[in-house]
Amino acid sequence: MSDQKLEQEENSTGGDTKIKEVKCKGFKSFQRSTAVPFYEGLTAIVGENGSGKSNVVDALSFVFGKRSSSLRAEKLTQLIFNGGENRSKADFAKVTVTLDNSSGVFDEFLEDEEEAEEVTVGRKVTQAGSSMYKFRGHNVKASKIDEMARKANIDPDGYHFVRQGKVTEIVEQSDKERRKVVDELSGVAEFDEKKDEAEEAVDEVEEKLQQQEIILNEKKDH
């Protein structure tokens, strides 16, 4: 028996944000509406191989915009429940994620003077191939979900969603490689990237100043 573990982490951009629930319907192995609650601390989803543990992580990644190739499918329509013994295939795949907003990290995305202790984000794909993103039940552009993810420091390409086997991979890494993981999770890596960009901009400005000084000196000589 293997297990899939998901861990919440503190948001470094303005408050805590936690996953409170993931609800799937017609998504992969979840034919019927299925809600997975996330409690305080570490939530562990256990079960036999093939029972759908990894599909919960895929559902989270699906909502936050991962491409089908990253969700173990060639195209989005393959994420829709395809039927089985005595069960018909679903018309669509839908995932809704409930996020804690007690810190107010998502307040700027609410209507004026509106308050909410929690918010929902979701995504739906139909058999026709159309993909829709939702915020609190209303259709929104994918860019809004991306903006919310950045605000909450959620990176579907990073280490926020740790897939089965990834923990072992991290443990077996060298100290230097493992330090990179820690830096990314703590936000140090992002800070270093911005620092490098700033230093490159300063170098570029200094180079241009030197070029201008050379031109000025040449004009003075004439």
C-alpha cells in the first residue's frame, strides 16, 4: 500500500492560505461528486495502488492551469471519466477547490466591501474540449486564477503539490540540490532571481553610461 501526502505551507505574500476541500465530479476516476476535506496539519490520503490517490493531486493541478500532459493525459478530454463496468462516461470533468480566506489574502478579488471566510476556484472541461475557469461559481479568465495563485504563493510547477515518489527523490538528492528545494519553498530562490535581474539591469545601465562618456570625451577632443 502506498500513500499520497499533501502539505499546506505558509503564504509569504500577505497571510496564510490553506486548502479546505477538493470536490471532483466526472474527473478521472471520480464519476460521482466526491469531496475530499483537508484538516489542520498534514492530510494523508491512503489506499491501494490504482485507487485514485494521485488523481487528487492531479485535480489540484488541473484547477491551477496545468496542461493535460502534466496530468498524465494526452488531451484535456481524457481527464473526463470514461465509464466502466455498469457505469456510463461523464459529460464533463469538474473540480472545485475551497481555499481559506480568513487572512484576507483573496479580498482584492472580491466585490467592493464584500467579505468571505473562504473562496472557491474551479475548472471544468467538456467532451467538446471547452475549458472554463470559475471563481466563486462564476466564469473567469484563466489569468485571474493565475493571479490568485501568485498572490497566495501557489506554484503548481513547484513543490506545493508533492506527488507520489517525490519525497524519496528529494531525500536522495545531494545537499546542494536539496538546498535548492528549500530555497524555492521559502521564497529565497525568487528573491535571488529578482536580485540577479536587478544586478543585470545595473550592469546594463553602467555599460550605457560608459559608452556615453566615451562619446562625450570624443566630442571634447574635437
